[in-house]
Amino acid sequence: MNKKKLALTLTITSVLFFALTSLSCKQDTFFYQIEQETELEEEVLAGAVTSVVKFGDKLYACDGGLYSKTATKIRGWNHVSKPSGFIVKLAASTDYLYALNSDDQIFMKTEASDWKKLSSLGFEGSIQTIFCDGNGKAYLQTKKSVDEEKVIVYYSFNGESISEDSDVPSSVLSVRENIQFYVSGKTIVSVDTTDPFATSSYKLEDDVTIYSISFSVKDLALYVGTNEGLKKLPVSTTDGLLTGESVSLPGSNHESTIKDDYDILAVLATASDIDTDAALYCSTIWKGSEHTMVNGLWGYYYDRRDTWNVE
């Protein structure tokens, strides 16, 4: 082999080695950086967490299985009894908790009762999802064919029954007092339900997918879970509508833990009558990663802990 071919071969070999090494070390380096900044807890929820809801004085989360904890407690998640099947979505009203499994079966429970299957809801078409507004109401989204077109129909849960609800604007919904936040395409809309002309919105980029939203009373902001991380959209202190801005997340370590290349599948902001009990949760998926310190649930506890950590 002449010198030119030898030099070319060595160059190609070096490039390939560097590329393979970079790929194999990407996650190790990333998690080393996190652990240098934050001592990570032992995670309990380490899968694709698709729902986090507040029901009564407890929080519930699902990743196929079902977990619960006291809402005001830092961490403390435990496996709890679930309905049959792989649980994909949760929704909570004031008095009932609902669960949807991968076989499109819906179940319901109260704080005192066990799970009960809802088998005769009486709607046309197919189940798309269940969801709630964080303000005491839970909903069912269905799709049916009308004149050869697919039409989305929303229903309100009323205990074990449902009723069609034409006032529901989207399955991505959050309500704070008289202000309704919802998703329309790539836009987050806020509207005063007492004054339909009082509206404001925030437009995300065209390649952004919006998964979930939740309003935080603690810092007067709407949190938005997307395929490009968690977004914080503040609201006006005068009318409660979106200001049209996006600001930095809370938490001294948010840049290294809740990154912009994560999919944030679920987000929940909680606050009780005690101001220091406010917390913020989001579930994360890192594309191409199976590392349990990323694929799971993270929590931030405002005045009680200034860092994000795994739940």
C-alpha cells in the first residue's frame, strides 16, 4: 500500500472510530453531566408516562401500570391496583377517576370504591382518548363517520354516563376559573368564557407537536408539553390571558434535566391551599434512548426544592 492510500485509510478509520465512539458515549456523557449537577434519586416511574392527574388529595400516573402518591408529598410514588389491560390514559373529575386501556375499555372509580368497567356508554364511532381540564371535569373524545367524513365528537363524563358536549374546543385543555386554554393546530389559545371577545394566543413552530397543557397557579403560567421540550407561557395579572411570550423554566438545573430535545408527553401543575405545597411534574422521552433516568417522570417543588429530579 502506497503512502497516499495508507494516509487515506487511516483518516477514514479515525473518522469512523470517532463517530462510533461519539454515538456510544453520548448518553454516558450526558448523564454524567446531569449527575455532576444533581444527585439523582432512585426513579420509580421509568417508562413512557402518558398521564399525570390530580384526584382528591392524591396524584395518579400511568405508564401501562398505575402509580399514586399524596399530592403534597415530595416523591413517594407507589404501585396501586389498576383495571385490566395496559393503561394508556387517565382523566379526573371532581368525584371520579377514569382510566382508558389499550383495548379501548374505560374504567371508573371513586376515592372509596374499586375500579368498575363502563360498558354501555352509548356513543357512535371509536374512542380516541379521555382527558380532563384540571378544574373538575373529565371528557371522552370519539370519532365517527358522517357523510363519509370523519368527525370528532366530545362527551362530558357524568359518573357512569356521558353526554355530548359541543362546548369542548380540544382534547388538550386546561381551565383556570373563567379562563379556558386549549390547542388549535400549532397555537395555544386563551379565552375568557364570560367574554368571548377577550382572547390571546401563542403560536408554536410548525414542526412542534403539542401533547399536554396545565395551568400553574403558583407562578401564573401555562406549561405546555411538546416534542421539543417543556414550554412556560406566562399569563397577564390583569385579565388572566396569555401574554404571547415564552419564558425560561423554573429550577436551577432545568437546562440539563428538562431539555429541548425531549418529548414531554404529560405535564401537571399542582397547588393546594398551602402555597408551599405547589409542584410541577412532567414526563419525558428522549428519542432513541432507553435510559430510565430520562424516560420517566420528573418533579419540581417550587419553594421546597429548587431542582428537578426523577420521581
